[in-house]
Amino acid sequence: MQADAQKELLAKCMQQECAQSLGYQGNFCKFLDGNGLCYTYKTAQEWCRDNPTAPACNPQPEYPTCRGNCAGQWQPMSGARVVTGANSEGDSYSCTCLKNCACTNKYAMNMHECRCTSDADRKAVGVSTDLDQVVFLRNTDKSLQCACSCGGKIGFAS
């Protein structure tokens, strides 16, 4: 898989994980898969809860807070690397997300337009600045949705 495709796929994963964090009031991701990503489906979390010693269930030690030191708030992944075969290459990259927002690819020149539930939701979370240049449109209800970008690639919902 090419580098841009990997970044876009990770952005889609972060988008799902972010939305899941909003829907479960913080109790969203006790168990991770082998890649360190939250299981998308609530049923997978419940299965791991009932089978915590299964090899596929990797509990987060800081549950129910979040990945890393982020004072109880979900944060997207940072320090990811492009993988080729068994090796990772190049500099690390990070992800950023807008909570309670959704974005579409409407503009040329790599610009995107986003709608958020409120003005307060227009502040991205994460260490990356990928979403600093988006165009915000009139606020509409985008509760429990997220828009995420990793390494400059936005993962649009499919």
C-alpha cells in the first residue's frame, strides 16, 4: 500500500475511533487490536471484555482515559510511520481531528469545507496542523461525527 493510501486509511480509522469516543461518553476503547487501534464495533469491545485474555484483546492500561497523556480526553494517534513490508520508512506523522464535524472535498488546491455543530467544535484535537486551513461553512448538527486527517490526508467517510 502506498504512503498516501496508508495515511488516508489511518485517518479513516481515527475518524471512526473519534466518533466512537463521542458516542460512548469516554468509555470507548478499553481494548485495542494488534496495531494499537481501537476496535470499531461495540460488540468487539464487549467480546474482549468477556474474553480479556484472548490474544486479539490488548487492554489499554490508562483506560478509561485515552491513548497517551491527555487528561481524560480522546486524542488521535501521533508518531505513526509509513510501513513497507516489515520496515517503516521516513519521518513520523501525526493525526488531527475535528469533533462533532464533517468535511467534504469541494475545493481544488487541497482545500476542504467543513461543517461543525458549534463554533467551539472548530478547534482540532491532536498534535498535527493538517486541518488548520479548512473552510468552515455555516454550523449544522454534526453531533457524534468526526473529521480526521493524518499526514495531510483526510479520511473521508465511505
